Amino acid sequence: MTILTVKTTPYNDQKPGTSGLRKRVPVFQQPNYVENFIQSIFDSLEGFSGQILVIGGDGRFYNDVAIQKAIRIAAANGFGKVMVGQGGLLSTPAASNIIRHYKAFGGLVLSASHNPGGPEGDFGIKYNAGNGGPAPEKITDAVFARSTVIDSYKILDTPDIDLHAIGTQQVGDMVVEVIDPVADYAALMRTLFDFDAIKALFASGFRMTFDAMHAITGPYAHTILEDLLGAPKGTVVNGTPSPTFNNGHPDPNLVYCKEMHDLLMTPDGPDFGAASDGDGDRNLIIGKNRFVTPSDSLALLAANAHLAPGYKGGIAGIARSMPTSAAADRVAEKLGVEMHETPTGWKFFGNLLDAGRVTICGEESAGTGSDHVREKDGLWAVLLWLNILAVRQQSVDAIVREHWRSYGRNYYTRHDYEEVDVAIANELVDELRARLPSLPGRIFADDLQIAYADDFTYHDPVDGSTSARQGIRIGFTDGSRIVLRLSGTGTVGATLRVYLERYEAPDGRHDLETQLALEPLIGIAEDLCKIRERTGRTGPSVIT
């Protein structure tokens, strides 16, 4: 086994986004593309000689090929051990747990999250640091800088290892341990939730369906929900990971989980429905006759977390991404705990979690989690909901309505315009940004008056760092908001996201249809931004 130093030339498009480097599979299949990026990661780190590196992914197309490359490059660069999930599989939250539990130096997570897979689909590589969370910007900036000048990479000349054989194998001077991808994660969940209470809930006749979307959470859900908690076989559907996600779109929203949503709205449907995405970090929660928005779910989980053993002492605080509705803010106020508004991207929660400032975090993009790992965690959210249902002995709908009567309701929606021409999207945002100082005081129909208009800047209270230009916020005197930002999770063109929010007090109307309740704001957003006129679109690609 010889360590080779291979000459290469840099690519100019390897700048990591909010969740690592994501491109279409054919881009990653270019000569040395994967090798360049992984070597750039290692070149940007110090002190990993002899240390543990965790590697795993969501099983999407090209996952197995990239993992073999990563193992050989890790061995050539001096890592002492690689821990990799059997078959190359590890959900993103499970990878975070493995890094933390075994005190690894860091990890490579191979995923494009909720994006489609397959030979023409999406792929991604993300580096997670020793705390188990996504690398901070100072590391990703260094990786990109290195990728623009890299001229060689190191790789061990060795055959592929057997990713399906649990146990240890030797790759040069490095040990590769293939591990059960579910066992450590399931053990962690046992410490957080009352498994006996949830088992009793299922034994009482409670019915649930969980859609794993042919993605990574299938094996986790089969083991935890069906084997450990006693849910009937068949509770988990689409539970076998597929490299193409069975030619589907593994995003747990009402577009791609419409069949499950419709089932939950019928008299004969189950009591509870849930789903998770490609890499297992997002969630969808639906009760009988009640879809729970991700923003409301965050607020509800924070308000009821004390019902689960892992959080019985209460929570230290709550953090939400800036575009996420302010529903959680009212919970934090009532609990008397810290509330933090951060940019989009789970990495911004890491400092707050590490410092003990917050316990529960969430994003409107269907991601919620806690201080048990440093990633959002889809199955964790589902299990906390089950724990709450088991203790309160109420339906999801009853719990949601009671919450609104206590805190009020934040009507909330997100309109996505996907694969917009990058130049058009940037011009639209830049022009709106230039007009922000002139907007406060402007009055629209229904007496909606703009109170403030800014481009969100985050000042990290832990390390003092500043992150500017994180999204345009337009706030109204009645507490309503319009937020506009470009997403960093797509791989083709630009994804323009428009978030709309209106608050209804505890004694107000909570039964309006969401798009109808937000219709005035939708009109104002189009008046201000001219999205449809500029893009030629008749409407959003996706409404959530």
C-alpha cells in the first residue's frame, strides 16, 4: 500500500454553502473533483494525525464511490482511524452523535439532504467539526480558499474496503471500523425519552404512519418505532434506503408527502403521521386533521419538552433561524429563558448549544433539534412528539389548539421560487436591499404599515463574530413580517424564498386558512419585489 501524491488542478466552484458543497452528481464525477475538495478540507485542519474521522452518508447515488475515496485520502493524510456506517450509511444526526460519543476529530457527511438523488441528481460533502456540528465559516472559508489553489492530493493506493462487513479492517496504517449505523443513536434516544410510556401508547391502539421516503431514516425508524417501541409492522413505509430515493424527492413537505397528509385528513386515517428527509435531519408532523407547521412544532416542542425524561429539568433557552416564525419567542418569554434569532444554517446554533445558552433549536425548513447532538434531528422530533402525546393523552389537534389559546397563533407560510436565473435573483435582491432605507412608514391596504426594513446581521453572543447580509426583513407595526432571502441548499440556479408571517392574539381567530389569512402580505410582497414579473413565474414552485 503506497501513498501517492497526485498532481491536480483546482476547480473554481468548490465554495461550501450553508450545508457543505452541493452539486449535481456529474460535477462530482469530474476528474479529481472529490479528491480536491476532501484534500482541501484536510489541508485546512490541524492536529488530526492519529485521530478518529467519522464518515457516512444517506445512501444516495455516488455515496459508496465517494466514501472509498475519502477513506483512502484519510489514510494517506495520517488519520489513525475511520469509523464508517455499515453500507456507508449514517443519518446526519447519527453521524453527529458518533463524532461526539467517540470523541472523534471530526467527520465527513456525504449527503445533499432533501434534494433528489440518482445519476443526474444531487450529491454533497460536508465537514463536521469535533463538537459534531457543521464546520464554522472560518473553516469553510479556509477550505474554499485552499480549493482555488490546490495542486496535489495524497491518496493511498489500496483496494476498496468491504463496507458491509461490521468490524475492523486495516487500510495502510489506519484502522477502518465499520459500525452498526443505528445502535448508538437508538441508545441515545433511550436516554432522552420515556420508551415505556410510548410503548403503552402504541399498545392502547394508537395508530401512526412514518414515511422514510426511501431514505436514510428507514433503518432507524424500523428499529426504534417497530422493534423497540412496539409499533405494528408496517407503521414505517418506504423504509429501505434507495440511491435514487425510488426516483422520488426526499423532502418531507406537503407536496411530496401529500398522500400521507390526505390520509391523516380522513376519518379512518391514523392518529399521527410523520416523515423525515434524505439524510434524516428534517421532519414533518401531521396529526389527525391537523398539519403542524415547523415553526409551530418548534414552539410546541419547547413548551412541552419537560414531559420527556431528558428535559425534565427544563430548558436553558430556545434558538430559531431568522426566517422562522416568532411563535417560539412567546414560549421563551413565558418560560423565562433565553431566546436567540440566528441566520439560516444549523452551524449558527453550535456556539449557543456548546455554551449551554439554549437547549432546543429549530428552523422553518422542517428542522428541529436539541443539545443531544449538533445537527437537526428528524426522528428525535418525532419521538419527542410521541412522548408528549403519551403523557398528555390528547390528540395533536387538541394540543395545538390549546397552545394557540395560550400563546396566540402565528399564521406562517414560505413561498419558494426554485431554479431562478442567478442574475435575475441577485438583481432582484440587490435592488430591494438598496430601497430598504426608504420603506419604513409606508402604508399599504388593511392599514399595514412598515415599521422597519433591514438586512439581517447576526452578532454571535458567544464568540463575538458577525454574519452580515443574512436575509431581508420587512416588519410591520402589527407584528407581521415579510422575509426574503436566497437559499444556499440548491444546486442549479437560485432558490428565492419568501416568508410571510402574521400574528393573531390568544383571543383572536385561529381557524382561518393560512394562505387566505396571509393574502394581504402576499400581495405586498409582490408589490415590493415584483418576483413574478421579473422571473416570468405564475407562482411559487412550492408553498409550505
